Amino acid sequence: MQVLDEAHKQRKTGRFLFLTLTAENASGENLKQEVRKMGRAISKLFQYKKPAKNLLGYVRSTEITINKNGTYHQHMHVLLFVKPTYFKDSANYINQAEWSKLWQRAMKLDYQPIVNVEAVRSNKAKGKNSLIASAQETAKYQVKSKDILTNDQERDLQVVEDLEQGLAGSRQISYGGLFKEIRKQLQLEDVDAHLINVDDDKVKIDEMVREVVAKWDYQRKNYFV
């Protein structure tokens, strides 16, 4: 919240956008490679001329959901802070189809990925900080243990292992531009907790899953520190 507050104080006319970037599902074996690929691609995306000219700052979070067939859907949620000129005309504004093409280019994909972008609007019921509150709420994503936990212990163990290996060494939350500068100014520490070690078979599967979820949630609570 401090980062968003300070950014909005410095650039009062700035606007927030919420961008979701996806790619095709990955297997447990390929998850780590795909997550890293997305991390590199998002840096490239914001260096392209059209996004870069109006981008003030951003914070992005990696989320992975589990499909019924055992594959994983890796995607990124990005809160963008842009200049008001972003909405000025077609030379500045980037519609959803254009974001998709830019993401395809950054990821070097042979298909057009699904992308969603929407402007964050003020919630008047929240008072003077309504825009900040709306931005914060828009980007709240949680993974609940019930989304991972099933009655199949072998499957659950495999999921936890895949998630641990797939996310190991990757930064699940990162900041760029003005947001990154403000974090340095405020001397805020990065929150990038490691997932648990799943080698100990004596640990109950539900406890392992809940610990994974707790650490993900902990990171997301610090999303806007």
C-alpha cells in the first residue's frame, strides 16, 4: 500500500491498469522453464516502444493454477501505473488485441495468447483513497488449499513437488519503474519466500499444502507493502 500511495502522490494524474498475461498449459516437468520464460518476456514486453512511452511503473505476480488433467496454467497478473496520455489516442492506447500481439512477440510464441487488460476505476464508496483501494483489491489473488488438496495423496504430493521445483529460484513478485524506485527510497525489503521441502514423507500432505498456500498468501499480502 505504501508503494501505491507514494506513487500516486508523486504522479497524481497517473492511472492504473490490470493486465493478465497467459501462455499454454505446462507439464510438471516443463513448469520451471515456462515460468522463467515468462519472467524474461515480461521485461522485454515493457521495453517495447509503445508500452514503454506511457509506463510509469508496475508490479507483477506469478500465479499457477492446477488443471484436472494434471497440467498447470501459469500466468502473470500485472498492475500497471501509466501516464494519462495512455488513453489519449490510438498512438498511445493499447487495446487487448494489441497487448496479445506484443506478448506473443515477447514470448516468441507460434500462437496468439489470451491476454486481458482493464482500467482500474475508483470505488466512490471507499472515499478519498478510492482509486488506490480499488487498485489494491483488483490485484488480490489467492490460492486456497482446497484448490490443491484432493483425496488422492499421491497426486497431491506430486503437485506440491511440481510447484516447489517449478517456482524454485524464481521471483514470484517483482517491481519495475517508479514502483521499484519507491521501494528503494522507502528501504522496503523484498519478500520472496521459498516453498517448502517435500522430501520428508512423515509430514502430512494437508500440512504441506497449507504451508505452500500460506507462503503464497504471505507474498501476496506484501504485494503492495
